[in-house]
Amino acid sequence: MTVLKIKRLAHNKILPEYKTEGAAGMDLSAAIEEPITLKPLERTLVPTGIKIELEHGYEAQVRPRSGLSIKHGITLINCVGTVDEDYRGELCVPVVNLSNEEYTIQPQERIAQMVIARVEQAKIEVVTELSDTERGEGGFGSTGKN
């Protein structure tokens, strides 16, 4: 099991936590003093009040919460954000309101989830040809509708 070191900042009231034993992601909460209201298509950066230190070879993936996205249209601007192991600044969540209605983020509201994942850096090898596959260069939709 990997260890995630967390530095709690002064404005943090809630640490990330796994809500169930089988959860892949831990919830991140808004470390804000006042509510933030997002108009339709408006975006903002929401602080979490934590800094993290990951073990070598790991990243933190910041992902939308499915309940916020389907019920209110609140998601992440970059869909999944990567926090590199060498980043030491405050974790902030770039959220966007994709609905037709205003949405207000409340202090300490769970706004995203964070998954810790193993990563590898690839060795780059420049070649003149790539191996053939059944799919070949078939792109978007090339494998059929269903």
C-alpha cells in the first residue's frame, strides 16, 4: 500500500477520505469560507486546503463526482486532472457549470474525488514503421455503433 502525505492548510476543515471500503477515490472538499455561485458555463478554481506528497512512481488523478455531474451539471474543466509526484502546491479543483441553472458550491462540500495511481515514464524510441493491427488507422467510430 502506498502512503499519501497530506499537509493541512489553515483554511482546511475536512481531510480527503474514502467513503466506503471499496471506494477507488477519496472525496475532496471545498476549503472555502463563503459559498461560490457558478452561473451556466462559468468556471472557477476551488481550493481544497491541502498539499500532498506522493511516493515516487505515483500520481493523483482528480476526477468529477458523478452525482454532481448528473444531478447538477458540475464537472471538471479538464475532465481528469493529473497531480504529478513533484507538485507541492495547494490542490485546487477547476470546476465548470455545464447546466442551464446557477449552482452554489457550499463550504466543505465534496466537489471532486482523487484516485492515487501508479505511473511509469516511457522511453521514447523513434521508428520509421509501426506494427500492423486489425484496426489499423481506424479512428473515432471505426469499430461500429454498438
